[in-house]
Amino acid sequence: MKPIVKLALIAGMALMACLSARAQSPAGRLFYEGKGDYSIGGKQLSDGELCNLIGDNVYYNTYLSAQKQRKLGLPLGIVGAGLLGATVAWYAIAIDAPWVHEKDVIISSGIVGGIGLVASAGFALYFIGNGRLKWIAEDYNSRNGYAMDLSFGPAPHGIGLTLNF
């Protein structure tokens, strides 16, 4: 065997000894499945089970408001984007028409800007609500020891780096 291969094997074995991956049981880790759904160990949780798991404070103050944001934001953003596209198309078609006056252009510009704000606010609400829902799972996992971390200290085979996930 070539010396470089031996060195790579020894380095790999040493790394495996230092990085003992002590995986937690996947049955206890909370996963955000999207659309406001959560699961533990492949079993989808009902709202009551989720409330018992994350606590009343997080459920009522974060989960319910994040669900409202997510459910309101997507339709508002889609409708706003559709109206923005239609308004911009009308604006592009009618801008060179002889019957369009300067005040019509100013009013149309204001309408386009207002509808653009509605669309951007809707998508912002959706992504903020979705991020808050992901945070709930991350918070639960970190409070219950299921968060991933890399630490230096005592390891099963001596002292070294330990990856916990």
C-alpha cells in the first residue's frame, strides 16, 4: 500500500475516534413538515399534541400567529402579483396611446406602486410566518437536547471533537 493511502486511512480512523456521533433517537426529534404540520418519528401531530409538546406559551403566542401570517400571506401575495402583472401590462399597452394624459400616467404609476406593495407585503408575511414555524421545531429540539453541535472536550475514546446530532 502507498504511504499516502496509509496516512489517509490512519487519519480517517483517528477522526472517527474523535468524532463520535452520538445520534439521538429520531422518535423524539420534532420535524417541521411544511404547511404548518409537524411530526415526531414519522407520525404527524395534531394541534392538541403539538400544544402539549411545545407548551401553551409558544403555541398561543407563536404558532397560531405564524399560521395566520402564512395562510394570509400567500393568497395576498399571489393576488397582488397577478394584479401587478395585469396593471403593468395595461400600463405598457396604453402608455403610448394618444388618449392617455399625463395625470393618467401619474395615477397608473401610483396604482402600480400600491399593488406592488400589497404583493410584497403578502409574500413577506408568508415567509416570515413560515420562518417562525420552522423556529418552533428548532426551539423544541434545542431545549430537549436534539440540536446539532460540535464541541471539543471529553469523548468516548479520550479527548477530541464530538459531533452531537
